[in-house]
Amino acid sequence: MLLPEDINPELSIYYNGSVILHFLLEKKNIDLITLYKHVKNENDMSLNTFMLSLDWLFLANIAIVTESGEVQLCS
């Protein structure tokens, strides 16, 4: 599912991770639920895809979720 061969690229984790990253670059720190609402309104992303994409950004050391529930870019 990271790089699908026979489905739309919009369904890939890389693409959806870039959508999340776009919002993070604008807001810097944003509440997890608020971020999901923005992403869902813009791209109609499912919660499952959102979480997988956020996990990918965490594993790539791009974004973290703080203890207070805010998502922020790694420095």
C-alpha cells in the first residue's frame, strides 16, 4: 500500500502523508483531531489511512505526536 501498482496514487500512504505534511507546514502545531478534520474535508481521507500515513511520517522522523495530542514537525 505504500506504492500501489494497480490503484490510484491518491490511495497510497506516501501521497496521503504529503497531504498531512502540507497542513503541518502551514500550522506547525495542530491538534490531532483538528488535523484529521482538515484532511478529511480536503481529501476525504479515511481514519485508517490517516493513521497509517501519520505512522509513516513518524517512522520517517518527519512528524511526532506530543503527549498533549498535538502533531508537530520534527526539528
